[in-house]
Amino acid sequence: MPKAVFQVGEKIYIFLQLDRQGGFERQMMQEAIWQQIQFDERGLVPAIVQDARSGAVLMLAYVNAESLAQTLASGETWFWSRSRSELWHKGATSGNTQRLISLAVDCDGDTLLLKVEPQGPACHTGERTCFFQHWPIAEAEEWA
Amino acid sequence: MPKAVFQVGEKIYIFLQLDRQGGFERQMMQEAIWQQIQFDERGLVPAIVQDARSGAVLMLAYVNAESLAQTLASGETWFWSRSRSELWHKGATSGNTQRLISLAVDCDGDTLLLKVEPQGPACHTGERTCFFQHWPIAEAEEWA
């Protein structure tokens, strides 16, 4: 576990590096985030990664408690690689890191939405987003 | 299975109601979509639902082959409810349907991105999006 994370009983506490919040608000926010999240039987939740500036959905990856703690402590996205069974710091080898701007939990707590500022393409193919295979279905004034 | 879907050997064929494509292009697109998708051991893929106009991420739900076929045939989103183990036509009871505008598959074929035109809130709580529990982490010029 990273230095910034500690556990008391069943609760996990993390140290967040925040720009906006002070000490007490920061602690309250930590509590609120962790209490909302429902990890599945594998200890994972899917995390949607969205470009905070453009709104483009970049990728879907999976997060466990440790990778989430790393994400919150470092301010960059960390995931759990299901294929390699290891923590995965996005951009560690490619340099294409993602700075975390905001975090949201859905209504039943089993999905995260991470808005990020990407430093380069999200996809290993070099595409900006992993969702580059795209088919139009119906006519509409599309936003992106 | 809906009338618009038929299976030959291991391949599933569907009839799409498209605004843009003609017969041949339509058939090619059907093939392309189905060939890209990698359903997991449960026969599911997660589908990110995004508002095509505003770019807001609305929800994450799960799709099996039948619900995807229904989505493509009807032009509205259908999912597989893991808790109720049944097909789920989004908005069937609430009226808050989602018209499918485009479909994308990610680079490794195990996640879908459905851009939709929502007829009302996506969330059962009445919120526009299921991701209404939201925490700012770092300062940035945020898009939404």
C-alpha cells in the first residue's frame, strides 16, 4: 500500500493532495468517497475515464482499493490490470499519464467516472480514445 | 430473440433500421459491429451511455447479445439487468427512453460506448445522470 494510505479496522483512510479543500473538508471528502464505493466480488469497480476538457470518453478500466488510493494520493490514474493481475500506473511506460480532475460515483456505487486531463493518447494504438471504432446509427445533432 | 435477429452457425445477424446506410453498407456495418464485440464469460459487455448532445456520461449498464440486438433493431437502449436477470428496455416503465445515435466499440472489444438522445433523466433517482455524486480533486478548466 502507498505511504499515503492507512487502514483502521474495516475503514481505509487516504491522504489526498487537493488544491481546493482544507484539512477538515479533505477528511470528510475522503470518507464520503470511500463510503460510496461498492467493490464487486473481485474487489473491483469499472472506471470510465473522460477527458475533462473535451468531454470525450477515453477508456474503461478497472480499479481496486489500492489503485484508487494510488490515484487519489498521486493525482494521476492508476488501475488494476485484470490480464496481468497487477497495479497499472497509466502512462508509466508510454508517458501518456492522466491527471485526475474530478471523481464521481454512480447512484448505486458500483461505477466510477474519472474526469482527467490526458497527457497524450489514451489508447495503446496511439488513438486519442479507445473508442475509435465508431458507427453512426441515427441522424442527430451530435456533440462529438 | 426479436424478429430482426437471426443466427447462422456461430454468427448472429441482425436487421438494423438505419437512416443513413443502404442495403449493402448496412449489412457490412452489422458484420463489423458484431465481429468486434468480445462478450465476457457471462455473455456480457459493459456499455457506457453518453448524452450525444451534451457529452455528459449518463450511466453504465450491461449488454448481452439479445439486448444489443434489441437496441440495434429498435433504435432505443436495451440492457441486461444483472440483479433481475432479465432484459431491460430503458424507460419502459418510466418513459425515460434513450434513442441510439451512435455505437462505438473499444480497442479490445470488451466495452461499448452508446451515444444517445435521452428522453428524460437517466437515473432512477430523477437525476439527469447516475454520476451525480461528484468530488473535485484538482483545479482545471473543466468542460462539464
